[in-house]
Amino acid sequence: DTGVSQDPRHKITKRGQNVTFRCDPISEHNRLYWYRQTLGQGPEFLTYFQNEAQLEKSRLLSDRFSAERPKGSFSTLEIQRTEQGDSAMYLCASSLAGIHQPQHFGDGTRLSIL
Amino acid sequence: AQTVTQSQPEMSVQEAETVTLSCTYDTSESDYYLFWYKQPPSRQMILVIRQEAYKQQNATENRFSVNFQKAAKSFSLKISDSQLGDAAMYFCAYRGAQKLVFGQGTRLTINP
């Protein structure tokens, strides 16, 4: 068990560019979550998958954001036409099903928009 | 909607002393879990302790324990014998149906 891994760790891009992040969950976990964390704040829920199905999306997830988990394993989060306000840490977490199951977090991808 | 409030943006404690971090939440759900996560600087979020709403007994994990007051919707974290490695942001989190809802966090500093 190598834990949840996220790639890249840091991404710096110019406003208006598209970016894609990847998350590899713990292998036996069927649930995968994306959160956004701005400086000095707690993480905010963006979306989650159970296997390959995207079951919930936050209203924070504008049309410029899209997430996929095509084979129920790794997931990608894409942001199109990035804006200054997109600068944040993007956290991925995974868990087994059940509300008692803790979510295990990756190190996150820090996005900086120039 | 569920909300989680941590009213202490920063706390500090002397090494080896005890500190309590506060957390209150609001929900209309009856079945839920509460968690405390620790986030060291530039490092990943780590689960510290969890509490099921139906259990009256307060959870304990080594030096970490909680005071869960369900009627008051309060869930505080007590850290005993504080160590330098306990320095981090601590987040209280609520989990009902699916997602985690986090508080704003408390930055804990340990003074040697």
C-alpha cells in the first residue's frame, strides 16, 4: 500500500491555460474524492466517484472543471481556461464505501496561476 | 447543510502540556461520523481520531482523545503530553451521507 499519490506536486501556469491533475487512489478503495484548499482554510468538497461513476458535484465545480475516473482506478481533474481564483491546493482522497470509513489523502497538487 | 466551526484560528502550548482544540457542528442528520485530521506544513492530511455519533464513549488514540457532546454538537480534541511533532493545522470534519465537511482549522504551535 503506497497511499494516495497525486501528480504533479506543483503546477504553475498562465491564466487562460488548461491544466490536468492526476490522482492514483489506494488500490482497493472504490471511492475517490476531490477537494480544493485555499491558504489558511479547510478543504472544500468538489466531487466524488464510486468506482467510475461520478455521484456528486459541488456547486463550486464550475463548467470549466471536469473530473473523470474512466476505469474506476485513477482519476483526472481538468481545469479549462484557468483564472486567478483557481490558485489553490487540489487534494485527492480515497476510501472504502461506508460513512465510517476514513478518507486517506494525497499530498495534493498546488496550482499557481500567473 | 452541515457546517463545522473551529473558533480558535491559533493555539499554542508548552511541550509536555495538554491542549484542547474546540469544534462545533450543525446537522439535522442522525447518523454521522466526526473526525480530527492533522496537516503538518507542506505535508498530507493525516487522520488523528474519529467518533461515531451513536457511541457515547469518547474515542481515544494514545495521547489524543475527544470530548463528544452530541446534544451540544460539540467535538473537542485533547492532546496530552504535547510533542514538537504535534505542531500542525488541525481540522475538525463531519461526515454524513458521503462527503467530508471541514472546519476552518486551528494552527497549533508547540513551544519547547
